[in-house]
Amino acid sequence: MGEKKKKNTTMAAVAYLIFFLPLLTDSKDDPFVKYHVKQGLLLFLVALVLSIFPFFSIIGAMINWLITVLIIVLVVMGIMNAVNGEEKPLPLIGQFAEKINL
């Protein structure tokens, strides 16, 4: 009888806070961890790109707080999915993260 492999939920959750850290460990070959690293990476990139909006206009500065809250909500959702052992795509960005090759 095959033994079910335990998911590395800790490294998957860390991927949302410091996306590259799991890639520096033995977890880099774990498909479950890679799934969450891809989402963490894309979330980081989206946050980075959106962080420049406040510099372009007053409207950008006004909605910056909304963007920040949205990013935090997506990070929390990602961490919760990872801790629960789920591979659920994050709203808005999850479908794009699956196309990243690591």
C-alpha cells in the first residue's frame, strides 16, 4: 500500500511572504510548494507594479490604500489555502500564476 506524502504547508505558506525562500530549500521540487511559490511570485510582482500608481496621479494616490488592502487580503487567502493543504487559485491572479514556469 502506498503511503500518502504529507504536504509541506509551512513552506507553501512562507511563499506568500517571501516567495523565493522555498526555492532555496529542498522544497523547491515539491509540486504543492511550487504552486504556492508561483502565486506568491505573481502577487509580489502585481503589488510592485501597482505600487507605482500613487506617483502618477492624485487618483492613483487615493486608490493606493484600496490596492494595499486587496493585496493583503490575497496574501491571507493564499496563506490559508496553503496551510489547509489546498491548491486553489487566488481570485484575479491565480489563473495567470499557473502559466509561470519555475
